[in-house]
Amino acid sequence: MRTRLFWWRQRSEALPLIAAAQQIVVGPNVQISAARARDAHSEPVIASDPNHAERLIAASHIAHHDTVGTKSIAYVSFDTGKTWMVSLDKRDSTITADAAVAYGVDGSALFATLARWGVYRSRDGGRTWD
């Protein structure tokens, strides 16, 4: 069974601040994992940057269709979830097991797995990784 990773995007309307806090409008579904649509995804996690609302990072397990075993993958969005791109997709032992994502106080995107060397930092929000 193949699982796809989706994000339900919230549309913001030009409303007064008080009314905006009381109204949520759900936009269209957006498939985060479209770039790897042939691969099964499971156990998704997602985080938003508290200082830059337009920046999101998501991660999940991935079973690549052309390899054996499960790894982890990260996707990023820089436009409030309208579009997504693969951010980190290493196919080695540093990126196996459960994934976690977050943003640091300095705006760095953080990605970690339970693997021995599975901790990564991106100082540009997920475009490149240390």
C-alpha cells in the first residue's frame, strides 16, 4: 500500500486582526511528496518557522521504489505550503529511523533521525544542509 504525504493549506483573507483569529479557511490539498510520488511515505511530521510563517519543513519515512529498506526524507516549502521541494534525501545509514523536524531560534531548519549520525542543520531554511 502506498501512502502519499499531503498538507492542507490555510488561506488568509484580508480581515481585521480580531476576525482573522476567529476564522479558518482551508485551501486545497497539496501533495508534499509529489517529487517522490512513486515511493511510499509513512509517519509524517511537520514544523513551521515561528519567525517566518511562509517557511515549512516536513519529513517522513520513505521506501524508495528502487531500493530495499526504509530511509527518511525532508521536504520544504517557502510559500506557506503552496509548493514543496525535496530538501534532504540521503540514501545512506545516517538517515534511517524516525525523523523529527524543527526550526531553531536563529531560523535554521533542523532534521534528525534516530540513526547514529542523523542530525542535520540548514542555515538557509532547508535549501542546503550541514
